[in-house]
Amino acid sequence: MHSREENKTITVNGNTVKPGQSQLVRIEIARLPTGTLIDIPIHVFNGKQAGPTVLVQAGLHGDEINGVEALRRLLKDRALKIEKGALIVVPVLNIFGFIHFSRDVPDGKDVNRSFPGSSKGSLASRIAYHYTSEVLPQIDIAIDLHTGGAQRHNHPQVRYTSGDSKSEELAALFDAPFHFPSKLIRGSFRKVMHTMRKPVLIYEAGESMRFDEHSIKTAVTGIKNVLGHLGMISKGKRKPKSMHLKTTKWLRAPRAGMFIPEIENGSSVSKNQILGAINDTYSKTNKKIKAPSDGHIICINHQAVVNQGDALFHIGR
């Protein structure tokens, strides 16, 4: 007869991890044309005492590597001991995208638009299906690590589902510089978790295919902040300083040209402050980009040459 205080057993792909045990398990997904097996490595750390099961994952988009490095450092931290509940760590979810330096899988589909997936669907859909079936039913909370797409650099920020009070609370406790509500996207990991009534934090920091030390360190610290709040690890008391943004807006290029930002990412700005400029290649025109209101810059596009309508700055209020 198990004690009420003993934690539950975690089972992934037929592998059982009992309370007090740690194990690396794998979910087999598919094979490359060469016959090489592709699987998802999943690290399970199951505490002896009862508590929540938290999933931390990265590499859902294969070219977003800051989160991959953050979880590598988390796994390397020998001082991290799970006392209550269970921690499931997935450093690279989209293995295909990671080895191809790509956001998507080889057929061009986005795994993060394929949830809950299908066992007989596309490659992206099959990955989502196996993950949804094997992992998600066992977790209570998820932290999903991302970066800006293309050459957009996100200042460290946490997004949560609007109206979900638990995810909002945890977003503040993560203590990234900014946190704010974000709409659900059809087929996304967060959407399927929302239908299961499980809170998710989306951490966005840095840009694809580039390491950013500040973004990586903030991710590691933020994960520990949440685990400490949940009583899963020993953590001293602290007062979060994360700024809550109520609304965010993209400022887009009014014309094509060479884009020169003139503001530091994460900065506070005032209405009509010059944020950057777009110049033509012949030095005949210079279009200044001004802040439409007071706010904070949470993302800057590092693309040097832009087209009309391209996203340049993400500003939050």
C-alpha cells in the first residue's frame, strides 16, 4: 500500500520511473531515408514525495537553440535535486528540425501547428501525436522555451494564455523582464494543453540559430524560480520584478529599404521617440520610425534589408 505522500510513477513508452528514480527514456518517431532511427530523448527526474509534474522543453522549432542550451545547463547542474513531484526535461523536441537547422520538419510542416496530431498523419503530425499521447497526460504544468523567428530578437519575456490565472501567476514568478497574455494559436502545443486545462508558460528570448547568454541564463533561473515556488526544489524567498504588459503591438515598415535600429532591445521608450530609420540605397530618402506611445521594446528585427510591411519592433505597454 503506497503512502499518500509518495509520488506517482511516471511511464513513458513502456518505461516506468518510480518515485526516487531518474531515467533517460526515448520515444521512437521515425527513420531517416538511411534507416537511422530518430527518437526524442526524455529525461525524467521523479521525486520521492508527492507534488506536481512539470515538463520543460525546447527545440519545438529546430532552429531555436537558446532553449536547448538552457536545458543542457539545467541537466548539467548536479546541485539540482527534485525533492517533490517530478521534472520531465526534453532538450530537443523537433529532432528533425534541429539536425537540419530548420524551424520545421523535412516536409515543411510546423510541429507547433500540428497538435494534437495523428498516428497516420504527416511527420509533424506524428511527432505531435506521440508526444500528446505519451507525455502530456502525465504532466500538470509545462514551460516551453522558444526564440524569435527568422532574425527577430526577442528580449526575454514570458507569454501566458489570457484568462488562465494559474499560468499568469507562474509567468510573473518566472521573473523574466516582461510577461504578458497571448492568444492561443490553432494546432499549437499551448492550445492542446489549454484544452487539457493545464497551464503553460511560453518563454521567448533571443533569435534563431544564435546563442544569447542573457537569454540562456534568464531561462535557467526562471525555471528554477518556478520549481522553487512549487516546492519541488530548495529555493530562497524572493520578490519577482517582472513587468506585466497589458497590450503589445508590432510596428511595421512603411516602405522598403535598409533598416537601422537606433534603440536597445528591452528599453523603455516615450511617445514619438525615434526608434530607427529606413534608408534607400541611394541616400535619397530617410524614413524615421517613431514610437506610437510610451512603452517598452520587447523585440527588434535584425534583418538589414526590409520590405514594406515587415515587422520591425514589438512594443508593449
